[in-house]
Amino acid sequence: MKKTFLYSLAVLASVSLASCNGDYDDWANPQTNPQEASAAQYGITFTAGPEAECNMPDEDGVINLVTVNSTDANVSGYTLIDLKVNGEAIESGEIIGNNIQVNATELEKILCKQNKSRASVARDINVESKV
């Protein structure tokens, strides 16, 4: 009885393995999505904000770094995803209207730390933003 059961199991296994033809879809292949449209396709442009001076009157404590504009009618608003000044992330950045605004004291702290100076000298800053 045991031998009959083992032989029938071996025959069943050989028949099931012999029926495989090797043609199958590899389910481990990565899925791909189409590339998202770039900002230029929507007509979004970035322009630099006004030049800031450290002795200018600043009642509200914010500085407009970048102005965002779009010529596409489908773009109704903007969301700030990431904002970096000279490679360092700024957490207090927000979009008000079409302007990306930052806290003046936070921007000053970052620039003083990077330049190791509090001297009142005009400096160019590199602003990277993802909208």
C-alpha cells in the first residue's frame, strides 16, 4: 500500500512538472509609470524676488524669495514641496499668492552660519524650490 501511494505520488509529480512549458509572465518585473509632465509644460516660470537689504524696514518679518507664474489656464494654484537656500532646507517657507516667502530671521541664521560672518555684505544666494 505504501509503495503504491509513493509510486502514484511520483507519477503525479512527474506529470505535473512535465506539463509546464516555461512560458509565463514574470510577476517580479518592476511596474513603470509614465513620466510626470515638467513644470515647463504647464508654462510655470520662476523669477527672482526683489533684492533684500538687511537694513530695510521689515514689519512682518518675511522676505519674498521667488515669484511663481504660469501661463497655463489649467494651473489654479501652487503647493510648495521643498525649499532650499544654498543647499540647506528652510522649513518656514510658504506660498502666499504667487510669492514664495520665508522668515527673515531663519534666512539670516542660515546665511550667517554658512558664511561664518554677520557682515553686512551683498551676497548671491542659490534658491532651489520644488512647486
